[in-house]
Amino acid sequence: MDNKIKIKLFGNLSELVNTHEIWIDFKSTFFELKAELFLQFPMFENKEFVFAINQKITHENILINQNAEIALLPPFSGG
């Protein structure tokens, strides 16, 4: 999929769209990617989750390459 990036979904986020992965238009920064995600999937805006990019949780506007591994992780508990 040219100019698309795969995002893996977990927990209630995957249940919301009935799949474990989605493809959205590639954006080169975290903030642009997040904005595109909410544009294409507005139902995620009110959900609690974090972004993991290349297995690191991020909240900062980092650069993303098109081969990055991206996941949306809802809150989880355990012990």
C-alpha cells in the first residue's frame, strides 16, 4: 500500500473497528499521524490510549519513517 502506514490495534480499540490493524495515509511526524488517525477514525478521539512507535511509547512530535511499527495501546492492568 503506497503512501500508507499500518497501525496495530489492541483491546477495545480493535473491537471498535472490528480489526487488529488499520492502514492510514502516511505522515512523517507523530502529530501529523495522530491528526490523520483522528480524521479517518473520529471514534478514537474520546478513547484512552497511547501510541507506541517502534516499541516505544511516545507523546512527542518525533519523525516517523514509513517502515515504522506503530501500535495503539489502550490502558491495561495486571499484577
